[in-house]
Amino acid sequence: MTSDAANIIDLYDRHALTWDNVRSRSLLEKQWLERFLAPIPSGGSILDIGCGSGEPIAGFFIRSGYDVHGVDSSPAMIALCKNRFPQGAWHVGDMRTLALGQTFAGILAWDSFFHLTEADQRRMFAIFRAHAAPGTALMFTSGTKNGVAMGTFEGEPLYHASLAPDEYRALLDAHGFEIVAHVAEDATVGGHTIWLARSK
């Protein structure tokens, strides 16, 4: 399982164009993205961690007038972002070692953070905190219980993991975030489990 987690970066980089082609542009996530944006002033800065190819989420933010900084471990994905949205700030980087030296009004990790091992997910909360100002919105997706869930992409193993809900709550609290909303397996967004929080 650990090797499958370690292969995630290479898997997405090798299949970046395929992923971009199959990624839905329907923006099923829009209602949650709008909740995330609600406290962020027009033109505010957003850190999109695991931004992929930039569509549809980063593109939605950019078209809505926000200052997007996207981070992805795949150079091929970031190349797609730069081509589509040259006005954005795009970074090739591993979220587990992210240290941009600035804070943002919003931090998003939609369908990205859950590719990390449980131990790496725990360590991410200090990274979220380091990039948050007072009042920063934080939103991420997770599983519903502690453990590993395997999928496949292009016939290869696709690793996902989650902590227990109580541990996410404890980690958010310990790092200075208060929960604004949490819905497990929200049917309106394809069964995603979503956490929305705000830094104190």
C-alpha cells in the first residue's frame, strides 16, 4: 500500500492528458466552491493544492476574479495550467513539503489531500496553518473513516486514505481552525465527503 501511495505522483504525471480529458467540466462542486468563496473578498488569493490541470476548479476561481496560486506535483499538469491560465501563479511541488512563504485568503485541497497516507495527512495540517491568515477559508475532501481505499486509473492502482472524522476535527482544532461545515458523502456532489473550516 505504501508503494501505491508513493506512485501517485508518477501516475498522474504520466497520464496527465488522459486525466484532463476525462475530468468532468460540469462543475458539480459549484455549490461548495461558492460556500468556500463566501468570506473571501473579490480578487482575494486562493491556494489550490493539487490543482491538477486547472479545470474546472481553478478556472472557475480565475473567471470569478480571484488570484489563484496552484500547486501540483505533476509537471505535466502544471504545464496545462500555465497554457490555459497564464495569469495564474503555478508551482510544481509536493504538498507535503510546501513552503511558499506567504498566506492566502483561501486554501483548497479538493480530491488531492486524500491521496496521502494517514501519517502524511496528519502532517499537512501544520502546512495548512503556515499558509493561513486569520479568517482564511480551508476546504478539503476526505473519506468517511480511517483506512485505505484503493481505486484504479488507466488500469493502475490509485491510492486513497482517510483519517477518522474525530481525528480531522481534533487536527483542525489543534491547528487553529474552526469547522464551518462538514457533510459526509454529500449526494449533491457525487458522494464527496467535505470539510469547510476557517482559521481563528
